[in-house]
Amino acid sequence: MKPIKLTSRETEIVKLIMQEKTSVEISNTLRLSIRTVDTHRKNILRKTGIKNLVGLTKYAIQNDWLPDFHYKK
């Protein structure tokens, strides 16, 4: 399988998704439009071939995508 390469912005968004942030919360945090955040989310799913955000989170953890990630409630 070919390694999946995410942009730094996509990686930031994955981290925020894993913190249970919504598109609105992510857009406020990163100062992006909601549409831009949603486009990044779609691109992440397209690149990975994963169908939903639960699958994305599972994949990210299993493949140690974010070694410096610490879950915060």
C-alpha cells in the first residue's frame, strides 16, 4: 500500500477531529471558513479511502499518524 501523505493543515484538522471538534469549532480555531474545513475533511477521507470520521480516527491511531497527540476532553 502506498503511504498516505497529508498536508500540515490536513494533519492539524485530523488532530482537532480526534478531539471531537466540529467543523464550526475547527474553523474558529484555525480561522478558516467552514467550507474550507469541510473541503479538507473530504480530501482527507478521499486520500485515505476511509468512509467516515470514526474510521479516520481509528486509522490514525492504528498507524501512529499523530505520535505527539494526547487526547484532551
